[in-house]
Amino acid sequence: MSYSENEAGPALAPFVERLCFSNDEGPGASPGVRVVPDGAIDVLFSVARDGGSGTAHVFGLKTRSLWVETPDARDNVLLRLRPGAAERVFGVRASELTDRALPLRELAGTEADAWLERLARTRSNESRARVAQAELGRWFRARARVADADDALLAHASARLGRPGAPRVAALAQALGVGERRLERLFLARIGVTPKAYARIARFQATYRELGAGAELVSLALAHGYFDQAHLNRDFRELAGAPPRRIFPSRDRPAHPSLPG
């Protein structure tokens, strides 16, 4: 499976962090893919290569891993939404989507079918990117509620918690001049988990990516603020379903990106 990604263009940028594309390289069923928590809500279009039916789903923020297999070759287009964007665009509490996959049609109506059909008719990731930018960008802008002060607060807080050396939630709330309970309610409504859970997933995801790129386990654990290797192993078992050495038995090849999901 090949994988590529690029930043969202101007029409989608207020709502979408990046566009991701994965393409099966041969006919028949694709190999299974471990999809791990990454702290994001995604919109995924999956188009069957043989002309069969495609699917379009909104995947809420994941707190546990998924193992994804498809019976046929697929081209996938994924929009990784910015923190808070799902609530702004779809008008649903993010916590109602957590660990769920809803048909996009339930949130966007028949437009979802039209987008999927247009994406299925295209034959390159470049043209699919143009369709997504134009069609979804126009709809997102028309549907999204006006950004408010809580959106700015959420963007700042999630960025702080998503970086290495993230502060404790109490310290962050104090620095932002808000109460911990307000920050927790905001994260649940617009991201889908508490600030503490979001920071944990962000730390795990950064560690997962670096391990997949060949980083050394023990030094990486300390660099990302784990108490020790046992602490890191516990997070991996709970969030990825297996310890690091089982997921990355070899450093000869990178981990597969967390697509599709």
C-alpha cells in the first residue's frame, strides 16, 4: 500500500489539518492495517478499485486500536479534521463520536453520496484532492457555525497538550486563566475526550511514529515523558493493543501510517 499526504488548501484549511491518501498496489484483498489512536476525528472515503460500492464515514477520536482489512483493492481519501472542527461543521458533540464510525450520510445528508461518487470517478490523488478542496470546502464553509472564543481557547490548549513536554492539565488551565472543569467540558464537547486523555494519546502517537521510523526504545520513552519502559509498554498495550516490540519487531522498515481510520 502506498501512502501520501498534503496540507489542506485555503478552502479546507480552517477545518482540515491535512489530506491523506492510501492506495492498494495490487488486486484483491489488502493486507491488514493496525490503526492506532492519533487524537483526531477523520472523514474517510474508501473507493473500491473494481467499481464496487465505496463507503464514506466519520471516524470519531479513537481511544483504542483497530485492525482494518478490506476484501478488495481500495483507494482511500482521508480528511484529518482540526480539533473542534467536527463539532463546528456537523453540529454534534465530539464525545458522541468517540470510538465510533458513523456513515457520513447521517451527518451530511445526500451530499455525502455525491462526494463519494465524484471521488470514485477520478483516477488520481491529485484530482481527488481538487474534488475534496472544492466540494467539501464549499460545504464546510456554508455549514460551519461561526468560530467563537472557545474555539480559540481549544486550539491553543490542544496545541500545548499535543507537543512534547506538555504541561499538566491543572497548570495549563491556570496559565490560560480558566478552570479545569471548563477545559474538560470544552474538550469533551469539541474533541471527544478529556484534556488528560488527549495529552496521553498525543504522547503515544508521537512515540509510535518515532518508533516506526527506527528510534531507540528506552531513550524515546524518557524523551516523551514516560516514567520508564514499563510505563510506555502499558500505554501501548492499552492504546495500540500490543507492546512496542511486537508492533515493531524490525527496524528495517517503517510502521504503516495510521490509515484508514
